[in-house]
Amino acid sequence: MALQGSGAISFNNLRTEYSNSGSIALSEMYKGGSFVANHSNNPNVPTSGAIAMSNFYGANNTAPSWSMTLTVGVVSGKIQEIGYGAFSTAQNQNPTYGSVSDNSVDILSGAFFRQCKHVSVGNTFFLEIDGGSTSWTSIVVNGTTFNRTSMTKSTDAFTSTGNPFTGLSNGNTCTITMNT
């Protein structure tokens, strides 16, 4: 829950928001330190230098996330693909099957989804984000979590093994959530 946008902020408010159960000093409340996460939900909290209680107005220690709905498309043949994408693992292609409710990833400065699919060859999960942003930590597709640091990156694409679309068929929908 975000801290208030005006008025007095107490040390108890900081303790609650930033899970600091002991004594508290402003000098230990820098963004990127032990308690305050370094992400856009703490926009005015400095990483060093002068710090004041007013830097915490509207701050929230919960990492930002972004969600969309994906309508599954399927391409069948020698190689089956399911999800949202263009046939093959060629990058920077316009998607030709499946659809998404919003492909502009707000938490990645307007980067957008190009593909999110499972390719039967190699049991490969393929994710392509325009610009290849690495400013995210995980993506949850239909309840299956993929951590960015566990994926292989090639230009704009990330790959991993696994099929998050198991049990879904053409026209089914699922939720995709990206976390920073």
C-alpha cells in the first residue's frame, strides 16, 4: 500500500511500508539499500545524499507490474506453435496468430510485446520484447513463472524450456504479468 501523498509521514509509516521492524533512521532508508527497493514506485527517494520524509510521499515498496490478456493462437504442422507470435523464431516479425489486449509494456518505458509463445521443437518458450529490455525480473504466463535471469537472451528475444500454454487451445485466453 502506498504512503500518503501529503501530510505528516511517521517513522512507523516507514516501518510498515518497508518492513523494518527495528529502530529506524533516515540514513538507512535510501533507495537501493536494505529496505527501500530501487524501482519506479519509489520515485523521489534518493539513493544517496540529502533525504527527507517528504521524499516518501506516494512511495510504495511493491515492485511495479504490468498485465495483459493473451488470446491463444495456434500454428500446426511439423512444428507447432501456440500463443501470440509469428511462425518461426525469427525476431522483429509482426505477429500473425493469437492476439493481446495491450502489447505496450508500460513498466518498460513503452517497449512492446512482439511474441510470447511455445514452440514444440525443443519444448521452447519464446518471448520477444521490442528493444530487448532487461528491466524486468519475471514474467508469469498462465500461472507459470519464468525468471529473466534464467532465460537465454538473444537480441530482443528470451528463451527457456517449458510450455505455459498447456491445457489451452486456439481461442482460449490467459493472463500475462510482467514484474520489475
